[in-house]
Amino acid sequence: MSDPGPRDPGQRETTGPRGVRRSVPVTERVVVLDPASGRRAGQTADAEAEPTPPPRPGVPGYLAIDLGASRLAAGIVDQDGEVVLRDRVATPARNVWPVLTQLVGRVLAANPGDVEPQIVGVTCPGPIDRGTGSMKPIGMPMWHGFPIRRELVEITGLDVEMETPGRALALAEMWRGDAAEQPAGSTCFATMVLGDDADGGFVVHGRLVNGLTGNLGQFGHLVVEPEGMPCACGAAGCLTMYASARGIEASTNRELRRTPVAIVERTGIMVARACASVAAMLDVTEIVLGGVVPSVFGDPFFEALDRELDQRSGLGHLERMRVRGVSPGRIGPLVAAAAVARQRHLSEPIDAADATDDATADATDDVPGAEGEDDRSGPGVEAITAR
Ligand SMILES: [Zn+2]
């Protein structure tokens, strides 16, 4: 999934299947304080206070939802990418969807109304079935086939857009990251989100590349260790087994923050191998890393990554290759989910049947061999800003 920033102190540790200790967020709600009145936004004023002014119409914004194996989060994000309200709950082992419905209902009920969601953006583990609006994450059969998009349309009455965390990070990076500072249409980069799972995305000249089924970016299944650990996808040695939070915790039997240094460094090495392959394959020199793993592991992880990358990326045209973490505080999981909704605002959606024609005209000029792909676009610490 997309778990992205450092985990909060408001967490408890549980023992999961196979004795793996996992840090599970306790249900938490954050309502941004209204600095003008000193009371919680959304609370009613005291009875003896001044007469209540007529309600102001809210400005348009987004309802952001991040679905992951360990956490469900929802929030309201404004058009500048500031989270104005959020709520979250640990992902239950079963009956996930009623819990999600309750979560979304709480967020909408708690909305003070300054920002009115117009579109819902969802991040969830892929691959995503664009036709049914459901997902089929590897190793999570209980999530298969549930029509998330249809359910959320019914609950909210809004249009719903879905993306995987890595692809959402790509969109968020072009909204609030370094890529936003570059001239529109000139940005080429890849993303990798190392959260509960490993996932990515690929942007060419400012456009997220979709691939045949809209799932380009499943970098978690790049093989980084020949004859390595078996993966649920059927291969062995996949990146997700070595660099996702779930994979690392399963191999160490420890909570992520207590990962031994040797494993932190091994993770950096494995991610470097994946980055070298991605760069060579996609012709990019910039890869943005998001997710809880790089943010928790920090410098020892990035140092091991750089050392390995030096040895593995000797291609002359990629000599300026740079792998960096996402800007902390600017892009978190809910901002990434909001970026998915925002993308719908920016361009009318292209359905699968039209995608080939449309994108061929656009992308093929830029990228030889990209015929048939159309392009459209997680995470660090969530930016919560008082307004
Ligand atoms: Zn795999």
C-alpha cells in the first residue's frame, strides 16, 4: 500500500500472523484548529456567543482516501494541497468495507465546510481493474473484486478516481514536489513508494504513463535478488520482499523502526538495484522515493543505496542519475490521494478505448516505442496546516 510517512507515536504494537509484530495505528482523528476563534473548526459556538454568521460557501477541494494493508485514512484536502481534516483507522483483518464506509462518513460529518470536496481521490494497492473500479493486490485475496469505486460513489455522491501509491506520488510530485518547479511538460522521472508494498510510477514530459491496463509502475516485482525469497506473484527475489515494510518486518520479525542496521543497508542495496534497472529501462535520471521505509531508515539506507548505485549505473547517458526522498512535509499519503482527484480536474478522463489514439499522438512524438500508452499521475510526512 502506500503507507508513507513516519508512523506516529499514537500507535500500538500487535502481534500478527506468523508472530510478526506490527505497529498498528490507533484510531485517531485530527481536526485542524481554527486559529481565528481558538476553537476546533466544526464545533458549534457557545450558546452565549455572538449571533452565528450565515454559513460561508466552501471553496472546492478533494476527499482523499488512502487504503492500505495496515491503515485506512481519509481526509479533506484543499486545492493547494493542504490537509484540512483527516481521520484514520487500523485496517481490520476482515469486514474492511463497513469500516471504510464509517471512516468516510465521519470525515464528511466533521467537515467544517470551508472546503467542499468535489471529487474523491483514492490510493490503493494495485493492480487496479479500471473497468470495475476494484483492485487485485497480490497476496491480499480478501480485497479482490470489491467495487470500491462504485461504493464510494454511492456513499459520497461524487466522482471517484483511483491510483496506486507510486502513480499517485508521481502526480503529487508534479503538484507539490520539486517537479512542480520545472517547466510544465519537461519533467521526466520515476517514483518508487516503499510502504506496506513496493510500487512506482513513470512520468514522461509531465504526463503519467499508464501502460496497457493503467498499472504501469508495479516496480515491486522487479527481481533484485536472483533465487531470492519467493514472492506471492510467483517469482523469487522481488523488490517488495526486501524493501516494503511488510516484507522487511516479515524477514526480521521486528517492527520497522527496530530493523537491524545490516537489513537497513541491505534494503538500500536492493532499492539501488531496482533503481538502476528502472533508469536503464525507462531512460530517466531522477527517481523519487516515498513511503515509510525510506523515511524511517534515513541516512544509512540512502548511503547504502548510493554506494550500490555507483557500481550499477555506469551508463554514460544516465551519469547524472539521482535517487532522492520525497520532500518531507509537502507530500503525504492523503496529499497523494488528493493529487489523483486533482488530475481529474486538470484533464478530462480518457477511457481505455480512446486512450491509445489520444496518447499515440501525444506521447509517441516524445518517446520512441511508447505507442499505445496514454499518460495521465505518495508520500513523506502528511502536511497538516492550520488555516
Ligand atoms: Zn513478485
